Amino acid sequence: MPNIAIELGKLSSNLGVKASYGEQQDLDGVKVLPVAATWSGFGGGSDEAGNGGGGGGGFSLPIGAYIRRGSEFRFAPNVITLIAVLTPFVCVAGRTLGYVIKRLKK
């Protein structure tokens, strides 16, 4: 049976910066570098009898792309992801602000 720690080590070598930034693409003279936020986790174990197991998982959220057009360099966010992330933040911030105003009036 293969050593789980070694196998997980091999898998994790593809994580980190390589998982967050995609390959640069050239589209009609414009260079595009996609960017994503990534999370991953792995685990493993065994008992006294030598029975072992392991597992892992990951998640990737595309957040935008760096775009280079001539000497211009900018970041273009993914609007759908931006809305999905900001919606709960705006709800919590609105409720908190309402609570603070209510407490300050007393």
C-alpha cells in the first residue's frame, strides 16, 4: 500500500500559485492572465491493523483577469463573482449600520 503522506505531497505540488493563476493567453495582441481564489484540504490516517484511508478536496473561484494591452496593465474583476461575494457583505454591513445607529440614538 502506498504511503498516503507521499501521495498527498505529490498532489499538493500542483497547488498554490499554479492553481491561482492560469496560463497567459494572447487574444488579438492583448495578453490575458486569469486569476482565481483557491482552497484545498487533505487528510489521511490509519488504524493499528494497517487499514488506512485518505481524502481531499478543493475549490476554485474565478475572480478576474490581469489584462495587458500595449503599455496599459489593469485588473478586470469577474462581475458575477464580485456580486456573489459582495451581496452577503452588503447585507451584514447594512444590518450592522442599522444596529449602530439605533444604539447611538438611545
